[in-house]
Amino acid sequence: MAATSRALQRLSFSSAALLAVGCCCGGSRQASETQHSSFNMGKGSSGFSATASASSCNSNNDVLLPSMIVFDLDDCLWTPEMHELSGMPSIPVEGPLDPSDNNSELGTVGMKVPSRRRRGNNNKGFDWGGYANDDGEEVVELYPGARLVLRELATNPKYAAVKIAVASSSLEPSYSRACINGIEIVDGVTMNDMISYSQIGREGQLTSRKTSHFKLLQAQSGIPYDEMLFFDDCNWGDHVGDLQDAFGVTGIRTPQGLQVAEFHQGLEKFR
């Protein structure tokens, strides 16, 4: 899409967000003067942002939404896990941005590791190191359900005031950030453009327990734990249960990668 087209698209996102905030706050003059929202494209910003929290800004006709939705990364939003890769995923992979429509606009749907061949055990050839897909390439891609969910969050004005965050105990944080910076959700909008807060890794103040990540997310955002919704595959430990017990965070387990139905299940559970 041309630069002008992208600018118009971003402007339309901003207008939709403004309308959403006006509606959820009752559309009063006072609300319109005090509430501001925009679709920010800068680093570390969310898709839609607003000064009012989603939980505190719902009309009688709107369902209660979390103020912040937090996603795990490996095996929840994307596959494979970062520690399975043989190197930095630095090459953009192009494909349809809408997994339900092969004729949709093209964009960066994955990040690929440059080919790193090594000698096979028989010393007569080469094989691929780390994780490889059926084509022998190491490509990090979002699960179809996760991509659909993120597209919904990026384009539906009802989520205007909802902050997006990630909490990952990745063993390769730099790989994770490379994927976040490169993978597009809609044309010209990367995962990084949608994310307001991120805690990735298990060093320093971060450990393998997601409670350490959420302590920092709460401190950064100022959002209460009971206004957060969390999605995690929980294949290596019950982070959802741990956070529920420790902080009262509502969570949903996504053992097969995030599905659209699990996303809506999470919204229902939060309410």
C-alpha cells in the first residue's frame, strides 16, 4: 500500500478510536474534552490508546472489557519457541495478512532465520539445525487464531481503551523482539506498534515465573491486577493458575496456541 494510503488508514483508525471513547463515556461534552485517544504508530505504543481505562469506561450497552490484555509469546501467539531456533530470525517472510483470505493484502507474516547448514551425522551432506518447517526453513509465524485476534484488537474501535502487553520468559529475548518488530498485523502496523508494555526474558528482575513479569507490568502501567486478562499456553507450567493465586489475574490457558474461541472465552471469564 502506498504511503498516502497508509496515512489514510491510520487516520481512520484514530477517528474510530475517538468515536469509541466518546460512546463508552456517554458522549458528554465533558467526556469529549477530557478523554483523548489515537492510533499511535510509535515504538512501544498500543494500537488504540486512551487515557480512560476500558474497565471504567463502559456504557450500559457495552460489555465490561479488561483495561489490559497480556499475551505470552512462545506457543501462545507464535510458533516455534525461540530456544528452538538456530539463530536470529531476521528475514521477513511475506504472505496474506488475513489468514482467512488468501487474497488479502500482503505483508510480513513471519520472520525467518538465515540458512545455517551444518554437517549431518553421516558427514555426506548437510541438515538444518534447530526447528525447521516442511520446507526446511526456520520461520516464526503467528498461529492463525492469534493473528485473527490481534487483527480484531487492531481494527475494532470497541477495544480503543484496551492496552496490549506481552509477558514472556523467553530464553532468547532478542529473538522475540526481532519478531515483534518485524511481524505485521495489518498493513503497516507491526506487533510492536500495538504493544504498550513488554516484559520478556528471565534475567535481572525477571524469572521463569510470570509473577515477576506482572509485577513490572503493573508498576509500569498502574493498571490493577484485577483489570488484566492473560493468555498463556501453560505447557511448561501453570502460569495462569499461579497468577490467579498470587494476584487475582484472570487468565485462559491456550495449550494449542491462541484460538479465537479462547479469546472470547477469556473476555467472558473476565466479565
